[in-house]
Amino acid sequence: MSVRHYVLFSTDGFINSPSSSSLSDNSTDRKNLYVFGFVGGLFRVDSTIINSNLNWQNPHNWSDYQNLKGTASIPSPLIWGEVDDDILITLINLGMKYRPDLRNYHTIHIHGAHVSTQIDGFPETSFGVPVWEKLKECPPAITYYYKPMGSGTCMYHCQVEASEHIQMGMYGALIVYPSMKSLNEAGIKKNKSGRWCFNGTEQSHIPFTATNRNFAYENVSTYFDKEYTMLLSDIDSTWHESVFNNSSFNAINYKSDYWLINGRSFPDTLYPHPLTSKAGEANYESYVHVKTGEKFLLRMINMGYQVVPWYVHGWPFLVAGKDAVLNSILKLKSHLNIKNTANEIGEMGCTVSIASGQTYDLIISSDDKREEYKNYITKGFSGVPYLYSQLKSLSQEDSSAIFNIPTEPLKCQKPTLTNYLQIYSQGSNDVNDKLFPQFYPMHNHDGYKVTNNGIYPGGQLAFIQVDAPDKLEEVIKNKRKKRDDYEFF
């Protein structure tokens, strides 16, 4: 158990969103959108100071806080902890740089959490944090306390005038991982050899290097190799402009024209996220990059005002949980100690409708598809010529019909692009080199929401890049085929 203390400052700022489908990040066809938000981050863990600049009680830091005014973006800093941690969130209201006349209170509401009503963040039943005005005195601050009793994906947001403040961007993700203790209590633990076991049975698919933060819940079926947080939201730019210009806007006239993933629309969703600070930690990257055979977790959060039918191309996903609650089928499966059969036991799908204020934890196994498709793609099948020859013929008719694919990560100014005709024509004789990488989109299936103010492609669209498996993993896979498999996922 640890004490994780975050310090957040409320203020305003701008995000810059593409208004075209140009893949170059220096495109001039972009739109500035006025937003509210929180800035700051992790102050300390237990007694170890992570960022001394966030010590709001130190007068030497006070002048620097004024420079934070006007720096808000979407989303706000990602907060995470483990089951039974003590999570502290200190909120300081800096006020607005571009609308200094706005003297709004602000709060922190941890959405989906079980907390005392006094610190729930609903101002009508508790309090709000006022603007810091006496700049030579310690800023007024409130510290919210949250002790997570269960794992899962949550969110936090300002609850003051929530109709407007959430629309303006005052929200972020909050992730709770299982602790080693909570995993052990669920029968998931390491044996003396360092192998992960469930109820004493070794789980060969879970590597030695896995930690408690490779599980979405206290359930062995929720193991994953990589995780990605997808915080979805939608924006009515007219509303944002009215707030900036101090003009009237009736919320019942809401009509979104920008749709965001982690504060960005496609093609910006292909770029490394500016809020990512350390490799390996939970972050807001939206470009999924995995190897064949890896399992990855999508933490879906909808902070928008519209339902999102989220669709993933290529594979079905397992619904591991919803609203930070383990899927009941997985819970029953674990309780009954049911092992996998030919058909996966669990709630599966390729599209999930995510309501406003709802979260889903989706696990995808990037299974190897070569056995089913490589002969057709590289040799042809049942009298149909192989794919490369078909693409070559198509290119001779119209070369622009072979679309370019952006590789990861996109390079500023000059994005690296490829297409399957180029991949197939490479000199290597290894058939695997002709099949990888593979690119799969995932997106809002309301088609007009995959636009930037009506221009396609844009909006809530992201990509999954799947690379070839490592050679060592190939050997391990072949060995597993010779054994009776006891894996749970």
C-alpha cells in the first residue's frame, strides 16, 4: 500500500485540432479551441517527493504557478494507483488567463468511485474551491481522498456547472490496478520458481516479467501485455467560442463538430502524445503498436455527451469489465475454475456502445492469422492469383488506388508512409516480411464522427499496428502446440 499524492491546478487554455485530413503536423488548416482543464501531476509517493515544484505550501513555487495559467489542454493528467492505496488529489484554482472575469469554483469528482459525500465533488452538497487571489499567501486548496477497494478504469472531472465545465474539457482518466495482495487473495500469485500461477496451476502465457499492473482485474483472464487508454469526448466549437467571447449559448442547442480521442482528432491520434512522460507507465497514447501474439487492453472512457459505438477491425475483443466492475461471466468462470474450451468463455464482440460517463475494459489477443491467410496472400487460392499480383494489376490501372499507410510513429514534417504494394515488392524471400506489419483501424462507427467538422478522415479514428512475432516466441508457440494447454485466455 502506498500514498500517491497528486496536485492539480484548474485553469484555461487552447487545443489545436486539425480541420483537414492532412497527415503533416505543420498543416495550416487547423482550428484553435478554447478549453478549461487541470494541469499538474504526481507530487509524491509516500515520503518520496516526485516533483518538488508541486509543493503548493512552499512560497518559492508560488510565482511559478502563475505561469501555469492558460496552459490547460485535453485531457487532464492521468491518475493511477493500486487497490488499497491512499490516493490524494489536492486542487488549486488558478483562475482563467483568457477570461479573468470568470471566477468559477471548481471541484474534483471521481466518477464511479465509492467515496464519502463530503468529498464527492458535487458542489451543491459540499463545496467548491475558490480562485486564488491573494498571490502572496498560500493558495486556498482542498485535498480529496480516495481509497480504491477494487480495480478498474475510472475517470475524474469537475462537477461545478458540469454541463459546461465537462464540455470545456475538465476531465482525465483514473486507473486502479490490482495490488499483489488483492491478486494473491484471488488465487493469482507467483510460485517459488517465479512463474505466475492460478490456484496452483502455472500459467505459461504469462511471462516472468509480468507484474500486478499486467492485470486489469483480480482475474487471471484479464492479463495483458500492453495497455492503452482511449478517453473519448466530443466538442461543439460554437459553444467553446461563446465561452471565450463571453456570448450566450443555450446548451440545448448542442451540436458537436469535433470528436476526440485523448484530446486529439485523427490524424493527430497517430502522433506520440505530449502528456506521455515515462515509458512503461499508463499514458494517453492512442496509436496501438503490438507484436503478433500479444494481448492488449483498451481502457475505453466516454466523457462526451453522445453514445459512442466503438468498433475494432480485425479481432473480437473480450469485455473484461465495465464501469470498474469485473465482467460477471469471467468472475463465474474463475470461481468455477473453468478452463478454456474450443469456444472462448466470456462476453465477446467487435463493437461496444459506450454511453456518456461509462467505461469499458476490452482485451484483444492479436492472434497469428498466417495459417488462415498467408497462402492466399502470397500464393493465391482456388484459381485466384495472389494478392501482390492483383495489387500490381490494380496499380497499373490507377496507382492512386493503392493507399498509403502511416507507419508508427509519424515523423513531423515528413511522415513515413508505406503501402502493401511496396511491402510485397521488397527483396526479402521470407513470407513473413510480406505479411507484416498489419494495420487495423478502430473508430466511432457513427461515420460522420470520423470527420473533422465534416472532413473525412478525422475525428475518433485510431490505428493498431501489428508486427511479426519474435523468433523466440515462434519457438515457444510451436512447443505449446505439442502440449495440452491450460491457459485461461
